[in-house]
Amino acid sequence: MEEKTPLPNQSELRKEYDAYLPVREMVTRDLELQVEDVLAALNSRPSVKGRVKDFSSWYKKYIRILKNGDEESPIITDLLGLRIVCPFLEDLGAAEALLKKRFDITEIERKGAGYSFKEFGYESTHLLIEIPREIITRRGDPGAKDAEVQIRTILQDAWAEVEHELVYKAEFTPFDDPMKRKLAAINASLSLADTIFQEIRNYQRQLNGELGKRREAFFRKIEEATDGMLFQGKEAEDADFSRPGDDPSLVENTSTIDDLLLNALYAHNRNKFGEAIAFYSRILELDSDERIASLIYKHRGMAYFAQSRYQEAIDDFSASIKLDGSSYKAAYYRGVVRSVLQQYADAVGDYSLALEINPYQAFCLYRRGQAYYHLGDLPQALGDCEAALSLESGNTSFQKFRELLHSKLKM
């Protein structure tokens, strides 16, 4: 007579599960905190959520493994679990790399990687990490050696949740071919959305990088123009402003505002100011809303300023302010140009307008103080300088200006 495999005793297993539960919950929480700390290095700040598999789910999986004959004494590797949900595809690899540095990884599984475009199923990276010894020493033995960590994007996680309800928890799933095609289409749409989000993220990073370079070059010229006059006695017309040659012939074949703006910033950052101006002008010819037009006028004004085409710069900054009354930077930039032209009274008005919109501008206070200095109003200049220093106490330019004012006022 064939010997029967002894059946598991649910009550005994429940007692064992309940005995371990408090420790497992504490261990899971400690792991969650450690993983959050590791992932703090990522700018996107993924969310982390831990859980202990409930007894019902654990027992069903235990029986399923026994039924399949895979193991005589099943080990449930996802008894303790963490889920990391990331905004972008690029975060998945970055999160995995950080976890590999901090934890001992015993297994890596990439679910869904082998699906064809006709199939449906969520993609997810599953890691088995060894529970650190210091956590076990502090909390006690959780009856498990590893914990499972799932890493997904927000959309992969959404799909996994819905699929779990439709496929795994349902008693009856009438998935004929038309229904399977619908699910595959939804899955493909979510995968495409993830890809598009990542492309937008990459484009945004590229655009912001070019914006940063352009802003740095612009501020450098401001320093040469205004601080040079203040501390070395230079006149605006004596400052060395180069006007490099450029070629605006590359504009015609570009049509979208995003591409035009990126090309303009590339040209701007490479001192091809005529080419940049041509791209900015092309954007302004398109049917864009007032907010975008205000932004482009501000950028083009900066390019005109770089070419020492001051009146055109003033006109563009004025257009930017007219279209967007909250454009304090355009008001500030117009004040800078008027300071370079030694139109100090007008410059004070522009700086004051910028400060009405946003009073927390240390450099705007500093520039207005300089304009007051040139107008001979040293007490007002000192007041603005002190206000600027209250916002940025360690700024050496502000400190140097205050020393100059103290010497003039014999303080």
C-alpha cells in the first residue's frame, strides 16, 4: 500500500505563525526604514511600503507548493516583503544598484521580462535580500532568513494591483481571446506610458541643463557690467562685451516649440546669440499662449543683452512683464540693463517692481543698492545691502559693498 504524505495541521501552523508575528512586524518595519534611508540618494524619492504576508495568503501558498510536489517542507520566501514604487523607469535600475551595495542579495527575478507583445502580465524586479544580522539581534528571530523586495514603477504597480484582482483572486476568469487581447492592449499602453514619461524626463533634464548654463553665462555678464563699474570705476561702454558671430539659418526646419526652445538654448549656451535669437523669434511667431510668450521674450532679451543690444533687451523684458505681471525676473533683468546704461533712476523702479512681486531676492536688493549708490543715496544703498545680507549673510560681494558704503559714510 502506497504511503500517504502526512497532511499539514492548519491549527499548529497558525500557532507557529502567530508566535512569530510580532517579531516579523518589527523586522519588516526596520527593513522598511533601512531601505528608505538607502533610497534617499535618489532625487525622485520612491515610496517604500513593507508588509508581513497574512496567514491566509501564506497558508494557500504553502498548500500550493505541497500540491505541486516542489518541496516537502515549503519555505515561503516572500513572508516578509517590501515594495518600492518609483516614478520613472530609470529609477528601477538605480534603486536596485543601491540595494545591492547595502544588502546581501540572494536571488534576483525579473518578472514579465520574457512576455511577448501579445501577452499580458506585469513587469517587476524581485530581489531576495538577506535580513541583516543587526536587525535579528535587536528584534529576535523572525523565522525567515530573507525578505522579498519588489521594485516597480507607479504604472507597473497599478497594473499589478488590478491584475491581482482580475486573475489571482477571482474564482472564475473567463479570459477568452478577445478579453486577453484587451488586457494585453492595456498592459502595452501602460508600458508605452512608462516609456514616454521617461523620455519626457530625459528631455526635461536636458532642457534644464541648458537653462542652467545659459543663466550662469548671463549672470557672469551682469557681474562684469555692474560690479566692474562699482569697484573698478569702469564705465559701461568700456566693458569688454564680445559679439561672436552666429548663423540663424538652422531655424526653418524646426517646428515644435520644445525643439525650438532646446535648439535656442543650445545656441545661446555656445555664444551663438544671433542663432538663438532667430529660434526665439520663430517661437514667438507660433500661436503660443501668453505665459510661454512671456518666457520666450525674457530669454530673447537675455540673448540681446549678451550681444550688448540693450534697447532690444529692454523692449523684450518689457514685453515679458506686460504678458505676465508676475515675471519678477524680467523686471530684475530690465533693471540690470538700465544700470549698465547708467539709467539708475529707472533701474531703481525696475528693481522695486521685482521686489514687490518677490521680496526674497537678495541679488535684486543688492543691485538696487548699487543703483542708489550711483544716485548718491548712500543710506538707501546701505539699507538694501543690509537686507541682501540678511538673506545671504555669507555673500562676499554683498560684504564688500557694505565695506565700501561704510567707508563712504565714514561709519
